[in-house]
Amino acid sequence: MVRIAKERGIQTKIGRAEQIPFEDNHFDYATFHSPEEITGLLKKAGFGEFEYRQTLITASETEVEEPLKGYGEGGFVVLKAHLQ
């Protein structure tokens, strides 16, 4: 992804979310979308058979969580879909 972004002329930085590599410890150009928004866009593009997994439910820094099915409780969601 970094290579593709650079090829498109986009300035990139590599880092972890827990240690954002910016002086003021934040970034200004992030856009977040709800699972409903993404599902709607994917449906319009011809996708179906949606599956969701979520994590970051307890916000523990010492405990590893297993992803749970669905969305709505966790702070991070992964969506899987198939082109129909």
C-alpha cells in the first residue's frame, strides 16, 4: 500500500497506531466510516455474503482479545464480502 501511495504522489509515513510518527502525536487526514456505510457502498458495487468481526472491546493494553462475530461493541471492525 505504501508503494502504491508513493506512486500516486501521496506523502507516506510508516508507523504503528500506538506510536504515531508525527510531532504532535496525531494526524489530520483520516476518514472513518461505519460498517453500515461500507456495507451500503459494497452492496451498490455488487458485493454480498457479508461477514463481520470486531475487536478492541475491552481496550486492555495487556490482554489479547479474540475477534468476535458482528459489530457494534468493538473499536475495530473487519468486513468480508464476496463479489456476486
